[in-house]
Amino acid sequence: MPRRPLPRLSMGAPLLAIGALLATSPASAEPRTSTIEECAACHGVDGIARDTEVPHLAGQNERYLYNQMMAFRSGKRQHKEMRYMARLMSAQEIAALAAYYAALPPR
Ligand code: HEC
């Protein structure tokens, strides 16, 4: 029987990526089931923030979102709450979140 290639988990498949994110990641000891709910507290369930101090994420450029979260994680972009949110995230989780929010309809 020929070996079938595994389906590719690409950045172009946000729903697939988010499925992987919601499943318990074997790479991290902590289950991340509530990540998006945590973000939603500030950025809105639909990626549209209700607070004027918080940026909208919906429809934002995927690469931009990824870069900003990596910068928060490293401390290059300074912000207390976002540093706290990003500090335990893997690059894979950040990529999945960036793809998820980029795919949401902008306001
Ligand atoms: C406690 C509230 C809070 C939570 C929770 C939160 N954020 Fe944020 N986030 C902010 C604020 C405030 C900013 C703006 C930071 C600044 O002014 O530099 C921000 C900025 C960002 C940015 C940069 C947006 C831009 O336009 O530059 C991204 C991306 C982001 N957050 C993603 C997330 C993700 C993903 C989560 C969940 C893991 C999350 N945030 C959770 C408050 C929050």
C-alpha cells in the first residue's frame, strides 16, 4: 500500500490550525483550551475590541499579528498585559492565533 502524505498544516488553513491549537498541545505541559477565550476578554470574541485602548485584531495582516505577538513575547514591544499573555506561547500557537484573527471579517 502506498504511503499517503500527511495533510499539510499550512498558514492558509486557519481552521485546521486553530483545531490543533485547541487540542492539548503535546509540546506544552499546559492545556491551552482557553487561549482564545482569554484573548476575547480584551480583543472581543469576533476580534473587534470593545475598549478604545485595545486594538482590533479581526482582518489584520497575518504576518503583522505574528510579528507583534513574537515582539511582545520577547519584550521587544513592551506592554505588560500582552507580555503576560504571550510569554508561555509557542511560535506555533502564535502562528495559529495570527491565522485565526487574520481570517475573521474586519469591521
Ligand atoms: C488584558 C487585556 C488583553 C488580553 C487578555 C489580550 N490582549 Fe492583546 N492587546 C491588549 C492591548 C491593550 C493591546 C495594545 C498594546 C499596546 O498599546 O501596545 C494589545 C495588543 C495586541 C496585539 C497587537 C495588535 C496591533 O494592532 O498592534 C496583538 C496581535 C494581540 N494583542 C493579540 C492578543 C492575543 C492573541 C491574545 C490572547 C492570547 C491577547 N492579545 C490577549 C490587551 C489584551
